Amino acid sequence: MRLPHFLYYAPATLEEACSLLAKHGTESMPLAGGTDLLVKMKHRKIVPKVVVDLKHVSGLHAISYDQDEGLRVGALATIQSLKDSIVLKSNCKMLAAAAGVESSVQIRNLATIGGNIANASPASDAPLALIALGASVALERSGSSRRVLLEEFYIGPGKTVLEPGEIIREVYIPPLPPRSGGAYLKHALRRTDIAIVSVAVFVKLDEDACQDIRIALGSVAPTAFRAKKAERVLRNTNITAVLAEEAAQAAMEESRPIDDIRGHAEYRAKTVFELTKRAIMEAVQDASLGGI
């Protein structure tokens, strides 16, 4: 399949990129890694008249950590760079683990975290881990910027709160406190396939009690989401296998899986139960042993 005809721009600065997107409005699309956009263009699901390539914009590739501010990940950081990052492995290994099971190494070397988030697939790996980690995204447009919690960023399959001409500049992950831990589990036909079910859990312990917990589910609803009823089962308790099972039951009831080519809804629901139970206990063990 051939790409449709379009005007191509390759700005060198974020300001120039935002200006081009603002000028051409809904007729334009930003291009990061292109692993999703170009496929959609070939299938004529998206036919922009203008493509603004962000790959040459400086300052959007970095991954950095500050003890007070937490982690900052530029929108153009590739998924492979997240997997390989010493900064992430030292300070946020759950995100590195999730990035490591995102598609193939060839795709990971092209795909960016900003494009991955903006694509808004309910089955994405790294964005699900980011939701559990309490991450937010910095959004930039000509003349203004804002920050949005990632769990509030998605409004439907392929749909986000991004406004025309607005792009993701950076991802922020708040500092992870002592005795916090995480787990990312994915069930797929093969390790790097699209998830049938995925679960990300972050937990913060105060001695042995669960001070805070976030449970995020993927591939079982129109968007990735937090299972807040399941979280309430565990918050301010000493998490046991019995309580983890009760929370997993609540997570299963909160999910809204469908039948598709990768699995039946009933199978997905049962998998939510098993994966959530296991992820909770793994996150608690991780926090007990030193954390993420």
C-alpha cells in the first residue's frame, strides 16, 4: 500500500512544530516514530494533508531523574531506550520492564513514548505502567502548555484530551517513596504480542500496611484504567493472599472485556482475576525487598 500525498515539514524546534500544527489545524498530524501513524495512513484510516515530523526537534529525547522532582522522559524517547535506560532500571524498573515487552525490538527502536501514549490503544504496555506510577504528561501548543494526569488523558479507544495543534512534550513520574514497589504482568500469545490482558500495580507500604496502591488494567475496557474499587479493598490493610484475591475479584468486576480475535470476554475476565492477584502480591514483595 502507498501513502497518500501530503506536505512534509521537519521543524528543528518545538516552537516551530507547534506553530506549523496550529497553522494547518485538523488537516495536520505530528509524526514521531511513525509505527502507528504511517500504518493508519496506508490503510486510509487517517489522511492528513500535512505531516509535521518531530524527530529533529531538540530536547525531547532525554530521560532524567531528580530526587525531588522525580523522572522526566522526553516524548521522543524510544521504547527501546526506556527498556535499556540505566536511569529507569535504577529508579523505576517497572516502566523499563513494561517497555521491554512492547512489540518487537525493531518496532521499539522506532516507536516513541509520546507517540505510544497519543495513539491511545487500550493494550499499550508502557502507558499502563505509567498510569499505575501516577504519571502525567506535559502538553504543548502554540502559545500555551498544560499538564494532565495520564489516567485522565484517555477518553476512548484512540481518543484523548489532546486538542488540535497540541503535542506531548514530556512525561513526568513523581518521586517514588521508600518502601514502594511495583509489578507489571502481561498475558499474550507471545511475550511481545498485543496484550490479551495486562495489569500494572504500584504499592506503598508503611511498615507492613498498605499506605497507597494503584492498580491499572489494560485490554479489558475501551481505555486503560485504574481499578479503584479493587484499590479500596487493599488500602490501609496488611495485604494477604486472601485480600489480594478479594481485590482481584473487584478488578474483574470493574473490567469490561469484549470478544475479539485475541480472546473471548469471559476468558479475559478470568485472566484479569489471576493476573491482578499475582501482580498485587509481587508488588508487595517488591516493596518489602527494596522497591522500584
